[in-house]
Amino acid sequence: AAAGISNGSTGVVYDDTASLYAARTWWSLRAYGLESVRILDGGYGAWVDSGRPISHAANEPEPAAFTPRAQLRTRLTTSDLRSLVGSAGAVILDARAPAEYRGFEGNGRRLGHVPGAVNLPVALTTAPGSGRFVDGDSLRAFIDRAGVTSGRRVVCYDASGIGAAKLAFVLALMGHDDVAVYDGGWADWGGRLDL
């Protein structure tokens, strides 16, 4: 509300990190009920490179009325994810780099991945250097290789929810509507010896 976002607003978010934090903001706003949120493709760099105006002034929007409405299917807890492991009705996607997925590196207490998870590195969704999303055909092929099909629940995770939110954005962009983020990520799952 302090940022001027009201019920029914359309939010446009951007960053300068290949849409990682913009996607996290997209997901967070949607998880709390703001339905219309967009990401500026290429972020701040694309805006500047296209010659559009920039400002150094602080923007102080008029406060608005926003009523949070939790969208519970968009966020999973550890017990939620645990109940989906091995389920034929869900696909679990690990958005981390292949070396982390395979357990060769990482920052968790343990290394590896959630059992049954398919590795779909979110870094491959944007063109190197530009921060822009790759074309639709490339995104579709990227998603298809993970076995994501219409009608299946999709859960995305990474280390702590940042890359997972970007992967969730790409899936939503490509028409998948039952997508959730396990924002505890490997930091939570890998830190628990009971899992």
C-alpha cells in the first residue's frame, strides 16, 4: 500500500540481475493476491540500452489500499513438498545449476536434490549478457525436456526461492497455471537430516 499498489493495480517490476529479484517480487505479489504483475524483459539494462529516460529523483507514490489475499497453492512448505515426492500428479523442478543438483557443490548442510526432482537450471531461461528471456520456442523446449505437461502440478525450488520464482514466472508465461514455489528451498530441505 505504501508503494502505491492497490487492489486491482497492475505492477511492473524490474531489476538488474537477469530478472531474478523481479521474479521473486512477481511471485511474492501474486502469492499475496495481486493478480496483474509483469516483468520488464531485460530489466533496467534493456530500458537504458533502448534510450528510454531515467531519473534520479525519489518517487513518493500516493499510498493506496491493498488487501492481501493469500494464494495458498502458490507456496509450499517442507511438509507440503514431502507429501508430493513420488506423486505422479506433480513434477518437482530444481532450478539450481547442475553441479548443485548433482551434489558436487553447494552451501547446504547436505548436498544433492529432493528425490525425484528434475534439474531445470533457471540460468538457461535468459540470454547471457542481455538479461532478456530467450524466445518462446526455446522456453517451450526447455520446459518440455523436464516432462512438464498440462494438468500436472509443478513445484519449483532452488537454494532459497529466488531462482525458483523466476522458473515459476517462465512456466506461468508459457501457460502453466498450477505452479508453486517451495521457497524454503534446498537451504531448508538440505539442512534437515530427517529428509
